Amino acid sequence: MKTIVIANWKMNPATFREARKLFEATKKIADSAKSIAIVVAPPALYMRELRGAYMGARISFAAQNACFELGGAHTGGVSLAQIKDARVQYVLVGHAERRAAGETNEDTGKKVAAALAAGLVPIFCVGETKRSGSGEHFLFVKDQLRAGFASVPPAKASRVIVAYEPVWAIGSDAAMSPRDMHEMAIFIRKTVVEVCGESGHKVQILYGGAADETNAADMLRDGDVRGLLVGRASQDAGRFAALIRALGDA
Ligand code: PEP
């Protein structure tokens, strides 16, 4: 299985012209990194056109969010069917910034199940807002995982990608240590197996939170993760190239 790196552009850049420029640079980076699967998550407004114009096979696309309803009166929403129709394969579910805007654990469970039913791959984001000496963050993540996988048929559990992103590391100066990530990865796998059975062992786990060229390789080597979810460092072509270079033949 290839290492996967997701470029989360969030609500950037401000113009489609800049988005096209960033995508052109990302294409070159992807062409030079054949052992890494790169997934670009652009703003919804840019996604369809970028995807439609892309003839290569080195980059896949992800929507940053989706509604779980099939259609109807959901002003501002983007449906899973619309994402599929744009030939996009992945969808982020439960990103910390969506949760901060009101998305609940229950919502994420509906979205993960609906994404699988629609034939999309959910990238299910979990992570505690703070850490405590008594280990409450494990319970927090456990609740998120239980809710997210609650309606996932056991046979499909291994299709879900779990992106562990401690909220305190997102947008911060420092990533979590690979050793702590390793501990959390074991915990995540154990919890998914409890909910979904043995197929949970096959769930692919990613790390996100201040990932960049200084910490990416260590995280992949020692963190027990198969890839990274990258925010800021993916929105600058120079930084993204440096990160991918740092991964070498990961
Ligand atoms: C993110 O957007 O999920 C993220 C991890 O952001 P950053 O890499 O900027 O911390």
C-alpha cells in the first residue's frame, strides 16, 4: 500500500487562477514522487473544474466536506452524489474545523456510512482538543471512533481511512511526537476492531497537525501511520515539494 499524503487547501487560495497555479505545481510534485499517493482537497467551488481538466492518474481528489442527505432543502450544502458526479473519490468527514462549526459525532457517523454507500472513500478525522495526564483524550477519541464507525458494515470498515489530528497541533508550530502517535495508532486500531471486528486491523491511519518537511519522515518511520493530512504546508508549492522530498521513497 502506498503512503498517502492529503493536501487540504481549506478555504484557500482566494482566486481560481491561483488555485490552478498551485495545482500545476502540485502535479509536478506528484510526477516526481511515484511511490506516494497524493490527494488534493481543494475548496468545493474549484474542485469540479480542477478535476475535470486533470487527465493524469497521479493525483486523486477529495471533497473537504459533504452533506449526508441525498438532496433537497440544504442551502449551501454539497451532496455525496454531486461529489461522485465530479469524479472525486474521497471525502473528508469530521475535520476539526467542521466539528468546531457544529458537526456532531452523530453527524460524522451518518456521513461515513453515506460516503461508503455512495462508493466514496471517507477520510474520517478524529482528535482530542487537549491532552490530560489521566488519559481522557483516549476516551474522547474512542467516542469519536465509535460514533463514526457505528453504521459501517464490518466488511467495509477497511475502506475507511482514519486521520488522527490532535486539534492542539492543527495550525500550531509543532507536530505531535511520533512516539505518542504510535501509541494512539495502536489505540485507534484496537477501538475500530472492537466496533467492526477483525477487518478493523486493516484500517489505514494518517497523522495530521503541523506536518511539514522537518517532521514528516520521522512520523512515517516511527508513528505507525501510513500517511499524512497536511494543511498549511500543502498550500505553498515550495513547502509541499520539500515535504514530499523529505519522504523520499516512503
Ligand atoms: C489540517 O488542515 O488538517 C491540518 C493538519 O492543518 P496544518 O497542517 O496546517 O496544521
